[in-house]
Amino acid sequence: MDDRFFEREYNPYESDASLMESKSRHADFADISVNICGIAMKNPVMAASGTFGFGEEYAGLYDISRLGAVVTKGLTLERRCGNPPPRIYETPAGILNSIGLENPGVEGFIRWEWPRLCRSGIPVIANIDGDNANDYYRMARRLSELDGLAAIEANISCPNVEKGGMAFGQHPESAYEAIKAVREGTNLPVIAKLSPNVTDIRQIAEAAVNAGADAISLINTLQGMAIDIHKKKPVFHRTFAGLSGPAVKPVALRMVWEVFEAVRVPIIGMGGIASWQDAVEFMLAGASAVAVGTANFIDPFAPLKIISGLKKYLIGQGIRALNEIIGSAH
Amino acid sequence: MSLFCGSVKIIDNVEIAPGIFRMGLECPEAAESASPGQFLQIRCFEGLAPLLRRPISIAAADKDSGMIEIIYRVVGEGTGILARKTKKDMLDIMGPLGKGFPVPRGLRRPVIVGGGIGVAPLLFLAKSLKENSSRDSYGRESDFCGLAFVGFSSGEEVFGMQFLEDCCFNVEICTDDGSEGHKGFPTDLLEEYLKHIMPIPASNRENAKSAGDSECTSASSAILPEAVYACGPEPLLKKVKQIASMTKIPTYISVEQRMACGVGACLGCAVKSSGGGYLRACRDGPVFEAHQLIL
């Protein structure tokens, strides 16, 4: 139920002033468990889709069941090979990526990844991405047959594919259509993952909720690009790519803030979260949980440090439960 | 768990050729399990820019002393910061990562082909090949004598040659400008050597494999190389792969690709697979059998 024992191994921010302060406070326990539309998580820190594979890759470093939940790499109906390299390009405090949804397909996932994942002792959220509404429906339906899957995250925001993906997430009507299809295909909680590449994120969030989304995830990557000055050509084959990492955090935070004011469903905040301080900001802005993405690449222990930092922050503030701070900056 | 991630002490960081540094690290965990061809993901900077870790191959690992060594070239911001680190500084590393070179017991004539900074992992490999050669699979003492064809842009860039010789490798150096050794590429030397040792007409090349298997000697009555190992720039690997396809000698190449996570999670470091789709340089490689990839 809590992970206070894990703190010993990591000394992330021992010297941080706000934590030193905590030693003099009375509280020594804070409840950081959360329940997001029926997904019971022992802490609010998830691994973001596409940055954690199917959970196996980081299992050599720590027990992944210490996380609140894991979101799978984006799945499509059929297996996909992804985009030709280069797929990664470093930018100041960020990364551009153009992976292109390389994945084993829903059936491949069920056959090769799920048997192991379902025993990991942690809520698993399947991220799905369709070319059309019917894809979303069929994937949601098929995945609902799995015993123990915690939720479906409908990715209507991938910027790196030919069809579907972000195109769904850029208009309220198409967002509604995609989420509606997922909703019709499953009784599991449905999370809509939104794209930041829109004029008004609130309209998209509202459409997703109207279509039956139980929660909102945001943000996916911001569309960007890079040019090779020697070849005088774009770095990426698809010209545009998705920007993630600490560079996008202020944008993500603003969007969580906006969506919190627009809809009533829980928000899973993500976009450049690399420290517990970042996570606290997102929660104060209205996120009930957070997902760590790019930061995993820089410091694989980042999610664990965030969990322990969050807890220490609450204790230091004399706050007994995480719920008390969600959206409290408004 | 054999994967280490954490802060380790820098023992030394020395410029061994212009822009090329050798860094010693104290990391018993990584030294214990490291094999040639594997790499470390190194966080050069504690802040957020440059953000990503840098994959750098392991040039030496010693279980007894717990030391691990990397040799790297300064190519940009990250490695620039790395070059300015000094003795006793701490460094955040993750590793050993990836699939390395196979090092079977009892090889007698392995051939390594390296270009520039690609020579670094081959030093570790050469040592392991030598150590594993002392007895063959029947327990006989072997007459180990490896061959190393290495290329650099110029003579002043050359490093590691004494080390290779100490590992019982005959070393032939090439430079792009001819300032040391042969003028040209190490793959030219590889090709020449193979032509000399296995003078088989193109039409009979299928037979080369069986000749190798039975350890029959060719016209030159020399022992045929049992394996070819290569690391270097892409044109070098392409050429090695092309040569490999003609000789049937097992050939292993170590590739480089832009990388983010280093553990196989992000799918950023894709390399084209000859079986369709992509493989991950970080987890399925960086060492592949030459025929596995489309270069």
C-alpha cells in the first residue's frame, strides 16, 4: 500500500531545503495512492507510452511493480515496422522522435507481451492508435477480452504516422468519433490521450469526455522539426517529428491547467516531467496522476525518485493525502 | 542483475591522440559482466542540455581490479564535456549494455577490421580472443596469431596498436592520407589478404565454407580465418559485409546509431534488418552478424 521502504535506496534530494524542513514537521505518513476512474494505483507515477517498451526493458534495473502503472508502447491493429532511421534527434533539453509506432500489433502484444505483463503486479494500460474509427473499436474490443487489463488509452495524438493518430486529436468532431469507437468497444476505463498541436485543447478534451472518456492524458509530443545544414534537408524522413522532454514542460503544464478547468474527469499529466518538483506542479495544476516519459532515458530511476520525492513533499507540507493538492493552485 | 546504473569514480581521463580520450572508471559491477562489443550509456552532463546519455563502447574491462575503460572521440557537446572531466570526478553510467561480439574458445586466426574510433571495442575483443585461445576445444595448445587491419584518417590519430600486438595480433595500419602505413582503407587489406589466403574463383566460392570447416589449407597452405570482426564507419561496415557475403567466413559487425534509452525501450536506434523491419542497435546489437543487416 505504500512504498516508504524504497526511499532508503535513493537519496535524490536529501539536501533540498523543502525536504530538510520536513524533518521538523509532525506528519510522517502521506497517502499517495490514487484511484483514477477505477484504476487503483499505489502511487500516481506511471511510465508513459512509448518510453517504457512493454515493461521488460527496465526490469533489469528495478522492480517495475513499484510504479503506479505502466502504459504500453502504442499498439496498432496490425504489426508495424515504424519509420526509417534517423528516429531520434537531440534538441536543447528535449528530443525529437519519429518512431512511427513500431509495434507487434494487438495480436502480437497479446501473444508475446501480455502473458508476462499481466503477472507484473501492476496496472497495465494498453495504448492504442488507429487509422480509422473502426480500428479503434476493434482494438478496444479485442483488448477487453484480456483478463486484468486496467484500462485503454486511446492515442489520438501520434504525430509520426501517415493516417489517423494526431489527425483524430486535432478536431473535436474526429476526437469524438475515435473515442466513441473505443467506448463502444470496451467496458474498461477509457483514457483519451490528447495532442498539444491544437488551437484550443479544451474543446478536444470536452469532445473526448462527451464521447465517453473516463480520463484525459496529456500531452503527447509537440510537433517540431530539425534540418541537417550539411545535407540542407530535414533530418527526418517524415519532415516533422515529435518534441518531448523538459523543454515542453511549461506547455504541458498550461494545457493540464486549461483542461482541468474545462472537464470533470481525472487528468493524467505528462510532458517533460523529470523531477518530483515537476510532478507536484502538474498536480497543483490539476493532474491526478503523472506519467514519466523522456526522463526515463536520462535517469531510469527518475520515476522512483519522483515517487519518494512526492511523498516527502507531502509530509513536509503536513498534507496527509495527495488528493488534497490536486488542482489546488487554481 | 548484471545491469549497473549509478555514479562511479573517474580514475583517469587522458588524451591519447588529438581529440581522442581514454577514460578509466572504477566500476566493479560493470567490469564483472562486461563483454567485448558492449557499451555504456554515459550521462556527460548533470543538467538538461545536452540531455541524452551518450553510448560509448567499452575498450577494456578487468574483473580483478574492477576497472572499466572507454576510448572516445570528442565529436560534440556531450563528449566535449566528458573530455573536460578529471580524475576523481564522478560519472553517471549505465551498463554494460547490448549484445557484444561472440568470443568462441580456441580461435587461432581471428581477423579484426577497425576504422578510427571503431578500433576501441576491438581492443577489448582482441584481448578476449587471445585469452580464449590458449586451448582449443580439444584442450590443445593453440598457435594463436590474430590479424588486425586498422584504418585512421592520419598517422597522428593512431592508437592501440601496441596493445593489439601484445595480444598477438599482426597489425597492418592504413591511413586516409598515407601518413602512416598503407594509404587507403583497411577493407582493401582485408580483401587482399583473403584473396591471397583463399584463391578461389568466384564460381567455386560456395566451397570456401567447407574448406574452412575441415581446416584444409588453401593454395597458400595457411590457416583460414575462423571469424571476421569489424567496427567503424558505415562505408567500412558495408564493405566488410560485402566481402563476408563472398567468403562465408562468419562475420560480425558493430554498428552505430543515434540512441536515446539504450535499453531497447524507445525503438529510437533502429537499423534495417535483412529479415524485414528493423532491429534495435542498443539491444539486438550493437553487434550483428553481417548478413542480419541491410547497410
